[in-house]
Amino acid sequence: MIKNALRILQTPSTSSVHFRNLSKAPSASPSKPEKWDLLTAICVERKPALTPPLTDLEKEYKQYLQEVEYERSLKSDHEMKLEAEKKVLESLKAGETIEDLDVNLKQTAQDFADACVEELAQFKPADRLTEADRRNDLKSLQRKLDKHLVLVVQQRIGKEKHFLLPQGLRQDGESLRQTAERVLKENCGSDIQARIYGNAPCGFYKYKYPKDVRGGGSGGAVGAKVFFYFARYLNGRLPEKDVDYKWLDRKELYKTLPAPYNRSVSEFLFDE
């Protein structure tokens, strides 16, 4: 029995022969890795200046809160003063003498209420629609004041032009954040001011160049990997002559950006 066991151990198994054959097989030549350009794009967003109109659900909830507040509220100082003055007036009409009557009172509570009503009647709220809205001026920041607006600029990709977020190639020695700051100045001019949030990108997108432009000016790169940064618009204007740009809301952005590109952008933009 011991001899049979030793014979089995000394007999090469099929698995060991298989691995030995694999180790002797000629190794496949490693494929050359593809080269990609690294780009940084910056999403400059203008925040709303007006509160948006309430939705139906928000209107119902607002009405509910007003009813609850009315039922649980106590009388204000103005209401207490108004009731006290009414009692004094009724006493004077009845011929009663009021010892603590303030003869130097310049304005009663009712006079104050009447003045407030008159002032409210003269107040005219500003129009929510601006002149830029009526002209549909896509380059104006004075349009759609109750919406978030995102800046897009026209750029050439291959032989075609597209409206995209301002973007540019990363240079050697630059961090992605530094590239974003440089791209903002190069595409939007030195007058515009925006606050970039964070040192890490908030989104990513990659695409391949058209075959007829690969290996040309891009140094043999097959495509581009785009890292998105988010920035809030603060102040300033873009140059009118050098840049073709638009300020677009969410729906307009969806119609303008290429579909795959827009999906990557919409992942880091809050829904309105």
C-alpha cells in the first residue's frame, strides 16, 4: 500500500503538466496603451436672483401653515392697541370720563393701519420678466432671474463646432484645479469673477476624436478625458467679440449639449 501511494505521488498530475505547458507557452506581446488628452472643463453657474413660483404642492402647504398659525396665534401689540382705542372711543361717545386718556397721541392704531393700506396700494412690484427675456437674449445675465443659468461657449471638436462648457488641455506641471483657473481666464476673459469649489473634480466624461484627426495636433491621442469643476458666478462680463457664448437654463442646456456629454454634466447639477 505504501509503494502504491509513493507511485501516485511520483506520477505527474494532468494539472501540473497543464501549468508547465502554460509556463512554456510564448507570451503575447503587450499591446501599446492608448494615449488620451487630459482636459479640464469648468461649469460656471449663475444663481437665481428671484424666488421661483410656488408649485401646487407648495401652495397647498403654505395655505395649511397659514391656517395653523392663525388658529394658534395670539393677538399682536397692534391688535391689542386697536381694541383698547375702540373701547375708549365707545366710552367717550357714552359721555364717560377717561382719566388716563393720552391727549398728546399723534397717531392712533387705526391711523397707522390706514396709512399701511394706502402705502400698499401705491406699491408696484417689479416685473419678473426683463427686457432680456422679451428679446430672448441668450447672452444676457438679466434673463430668467428665477432660474439657474450655466455658461456654455462654442468650441471646435474636429471639424464641427459645439456649445460646451469652457474647457482646455492640461499643461505639464499643472494640477487639474490650476488648469480650471487658467481655462476660466482664457475662455471667459479676465473681467469675469467666479468662485471654484474644491480641488477635486465633480464630474468626468471621455470621448474619442474623429478618426481623421487622431494622431494630429493632439499628439497621437485617441481622445480626451474631461474633468469637470463647478464654479459660482460672482461678477463681471464676457468679451462680446472674442467668444461666442450663451447663458442657458436646465432645459435649454439639455437641448444644446450633445446627449452623452449632457448626461455627465447633469449628474452634478441639482434639479430645479
